[in-house]
Amino acid sequence: MPSPEPEAFEHYLLTRFSAAFSAGVPAQEEWLRYRLGFFVDACWSSVRSQRGADFTWLVLFDDRCSDDFRADVEALAEGTFTPVWSREQWTPSIFGRAIEEHRGAEAPGSAAPWLLTTRLDSDDAIARDFLAAVQREFTPTEGLFLDFPRGIQIDRSGATYLYDQLSSPFLTLIERRRPDSPVSTVYAARHARARQWGPVREVSAPPMWVQVIHGSNLLNMTVGARVSPRVVNERFDLELAYDRAVSGRKLVQQKVAHRVRLARLWLQHPGELTKWAEARYWRLRGTHVRPQSAAPNLTEALKARAARLGWRR
């Protein structure tokens, strides 16, 4: 008896560049140019190098920008991504509508029954096989998140760090298209609390993403283990400047110094230690599905307990 045909899906990569998070003043030209540098060096260059995956990349921009900036974006977009220009205050429905509009323009009435949406921050990067790996993990399961917890951090000095993060900012959501309801997209849930929205399949794999640690991003601490840049050289195509060759002796010295910094950081921020321990525990279990749950994760539970006990550190 022949095996059934695999169910069809479409895959959209979604990036917020300068979404309007409030109705106030839009981002200034200086910030846009600063952010565009990271976008080109990390995000754009890594997406252009994707292999073995058919996908569409939508990037959201606030349209209240200079004509010169818009022209530069349109030039970068050619053959790589579709800009979504809007001044609407951010909601996931912006991407939902953009997906439906793109599908209608490309091939009206031919949408696949399943939709994959993957989030990627505008200053981060993905391994050249990331999107192909996501598609290999596809299973027709409504509301399932796919996650690759292992990645790399690169700090402002150009040093590289191995980092495991549960429910990372590189999630993918699987959802079934329904003619009577809009698509939700991966942004329907905050990535750190995705399990409150649906089950999360955490896939054991080599480092699949890069977080760039710099002065204006939300995460400005390197909390991974110092490692050789070899894995970045082998798995990522980046224009980003980082230390691509480190001698063995220098690397050992840097590892020791960083472990001391990590110990101090864990003392000052115990939540970072519990996040590390929780991620390590689940990684040792290999690929697995964590079921949907409204219960807080270990770090949040310990913080809540500490607050009840009056411990404010």
C-alpha cells in the first residue's frame, strides 16, 4: 500500500525591523542606520545563504522614515525579502494580513493547507541549514511550536559563546489555514512563554542561530560558555565582524576569565543560573515535546517563591 502524500505547507520567515510599538514618535534616522548595519551584517547575510528551503521572508518597517532610508531598504530587498511598510501600532495581525496579501498576489486561491511562520530578530542570524531543518521537522500538528535551543552569542568584542535557550526567539509555529479565520503567526505568543499558547518541540541539533550582543538590544549580557569561533565559521555565513581565529592558549585564558565573570553574574542574577540549569536538563533529554502548560518555568517559579519569602535580590 503506497504511503500517503505529505501534507503541503508554506513557510514564511518574519522579521520586525522598526515596528511601531506605540503611537508616539517613530524611530530616528540615526537608530535606523545603526540597526540597518546589524541587519545587513548578520540577519540579511545569513538568510541569503539558506540552502535547501523554499520560503518567503517578510520584514516589517515603519513607513515614517526618510526617502533615502526607504530606497536603501528597497534595494536590499530585491530578490531577498518583501518589505511590509506600515505605521500601524504593532500587532501580530499585521503579518497575518501581509501573508494573505502576498499569497493572493502570488497565486490566488492556491494556499497550502498548512502554514509555518518563523520569527527572526533583525539583529540576529541563522545557520545556513536553519530553515531546511525547520521544514524537516514539520508535522501537521495545529499549534505546535518548533524550537532549536542551541545557538551562539557574539559580543561586541567579537568573542563567541555557546548558549542554550529554551523557547528561544527563533521559534516556528505550525498552524492550519482556515478560510473563516485569520492566521495567527508565531508572534501570537511571547517566545519565552510559548508553552502557555501551545506545545513546544525542542530539537537537539548543532548551533542553529546567533544572537548579536550590542549596546541597544534587549539582551546585553553574554551568558553562554566561551567557545572557539570554528563552529560559527563552519555553520554561518555572516558579514558581521567577529574574531574568526583564536589561538588555543588565548582561548583557554578567555574561558577561565569568562567562567569567573559568569560566577559573578549568577550571584547577581540567580535567574540566569536557573535558566542555564533548566536548559541543560532538557538538552540532555534529546529531542522532545514539552506539552502546553500555563505553569511558570523554573526561573519564574523560583522568582515568585523568593518574592513571597521577601527575598528581593
